Amino acid sequence: MSEGGLLQKAMDQQQPTDSDVISAVIAEDGDSDNIPLSKVFKTLLLAAVLPMGILMWFGIYIDFIPLSILYPLVLISSMAVVWKFLRIGLPDSAGGNGINASRAVIVVGTYLTMILIPVILGGLLVGEMSIGDVEYSEGGSTLEIKIRQNGGSADQVQAVISIGDWSTTESLSINLEDGFGDYGKITLEVEDFYAGNALPSNPYSMTVTVGETVMSTVLDSSKLSRTVTDVQSSTAVAISRDSDDCGTKDSCVVGVVLTAWAGLDTIGNNPPSPMALADYTLNAVMYYEDSSRKIAVAYPVVEVVNTMATWNSENGQYGGGSAIVGDFGSQITLEGSVSDVMLNAKYIPIADWEESDYGCYSFEVKVSQREPWAPAGEPTITYTSYYMYAEEGSDGGSDPNTDESWTKVTSCDD
């Protein structure tokens, strides 16, 4: 046999035929019978289990579509994606090339498990009630209690709610659902059961009884502390050294900033703690303490509701007419019409005082609350601070120049 003939025969044996090439291409392109089992389970984990897990944890925050509709939509969409990606196929009668039975069993089994487990658990746990979230309305006037029951029904039952010495019977239906399961809700008026501050040491314990099931929880003490127990007052004066203000004096008082505090009593002489849900009326008056106690500054009445303090500014004579109080602090600055950089506030100019003679002044702050927020028999709590307004420095002779001072004192009787 010639050398060329042998070489040609060897080349013919190594050269792939057309059918071999086609088979290789099909296999490389992903024959439906050639998907490894690990890829099947990985696909189910990413496209089936993960989406349902995310929906289970975060579905509670979705409020634009009911979960009873969203769950089936996600489930069907997920299964369609998995079925197509794993090339399970369609039956011949539906125009397909047949179904890969082994992968179809795995996929269908996985989805049946995800559907049946919550149903089974709900059936096993039905009747087990518990107190869920306790939420307050934006203004704090109402309290909403969620009662949870897996596998619950919409049947109406009677729930007895006890808070301290107060109790009420309310109708309850387990007819709502969120990402955590089925629940019903009961709404209470805080005013009905409020009996004084929970802080610092009188927490509100709530018990809910439905049939033979007794549930209890401790309510948020910060939301149930609304009775003002401490009020304080203070003043600061603006000092000028301008001859246009003071004439021959070296310095003089040109105005006063009034400050009030209202909140929860603290240890010592520290300012009271803020109370975000305390509603009250504040009256602030600075008096000139002569024999008849004359009004020097009568500040407009301040109404505080849900951290918003408002008053009649009288066209800017008394600040802007509003302030925030009770969120981060209990202080209310009762401003005037003139800004002072050193005081970082607006003061009430001395020209606007009804009395401005030298002598002793008192600044009285009264806080009033209506029932049930006010303590029994004590609708008003008052605090007064005292100040001496005087001239200093003149010797009455060769040096007539003087300064004016504003000094805090313990009382006007000294």
C-alpha cells in the first residue's frame, strides 16, 4: 500500500463526520436530557425559594396590592420561569416534544411543598392567639392593638381588654392579613384609660382575654406619659453699650428674652424631660413687684399640641407665633421682635414693657391641662423666678457714669 494511501486512511479515521458535528453542537447547546441535577436545584433555589422568602419577610410593607393576590402571582410567574429555564417541555398533545418527567417531578414537588407547609402550619397552630403590634395614631389619641391568630377565621368574638383598673369588652374579627399572617385589630381611645404618667416607674400593663386565651403586654411608657409635673422659668436681658440706647450710661438693658420649660420632673434642679404627647396651655407673665404687683410683660397664651406650640405673634411683636417643643427638649423660648446675636434669640424691647422702672421683677409661668391629663385636683402647675433690675457704678459725684444690671435673686422680699 502506498505511503499516500496510508496517510489518507489515517486522516479519514480522525476526521469527524457531519453527524458527529451535529451531535456535538446539540450537546454543547444544552440537550434537555443533559442538565445536571445540581443546576436544577440551584435554579429552584434562586428562582423559586428566594423570591417567596423575600415576599414572606417584606410583603408586610407592600400596601398597593393584597397579599392574597400577590402570592399566587409570584408563585405562578416563578414556576413559569423555572419550567422554561430547565426546558422541562410540554406534552405532545399541547404541541410540545414531551415532558422531562424527572425534572417535572422535582419542580412540582418543590412548589407543592412551598404551598402546603404554610397551610399545614396554619392548621396546626389555629387557635393560638397572640398580641402583635401595638401602634398609636399620629397624634397619640388612639391605640391600635393587633391580635394575631394563624389559620384564624372572620368569625366575631368578644375580647376583654384590661389596663390597670380599667377594662372594656370589644368585638374582634380575625379578618385581615399581612406578611406575618392573619390578624384582627381593636382600637382604644387613650383618654378612656389614662391614669397618670407611666414614667418613671408606673408602666401600663395590658391584658387581652379571648375565651380561655389570656395575653398580656406592657405598653410604651414614653407614649403614656402626658401629665406635666415640672415647670421652670428663666429670663435673659439684652445689654447695649450704644449711647443712642443708653445716653450717658456705659451700658443699659434694652430688652428681655423669656424662657419656659414644661415636662416631666427630673432629679435636682435640672430642666424637665420632654414629653412629646403632652397637650397643655402655657401662660407667661413678667411682673414688676412693687406694692401692687404690676404687669410688665403679658405674653400671649401658648397652646401646645403634639410638640407644636402656637400663639398670637401680634404681627411679629412676639416672635413668629410657633415653635417645636417636646421632641428633643422641653424648652420654649418666648421671643420678641428684636434679634440679638449674643443671646441667639429675639428679645422683647424695654420700650414694649408696660412697667420698666428699677426694682424687683418676677417671671411666672403657669401650665394648665384638662382631664385626664391633669393630676386629680391639680389642673395648674406654676413656677416663678425673680430678678433685680438696678443701676450700678455711679458715685453721685465726679463719675456720674453708670451701668444697668439684671441679676437673678431668690425672691423680691430680700
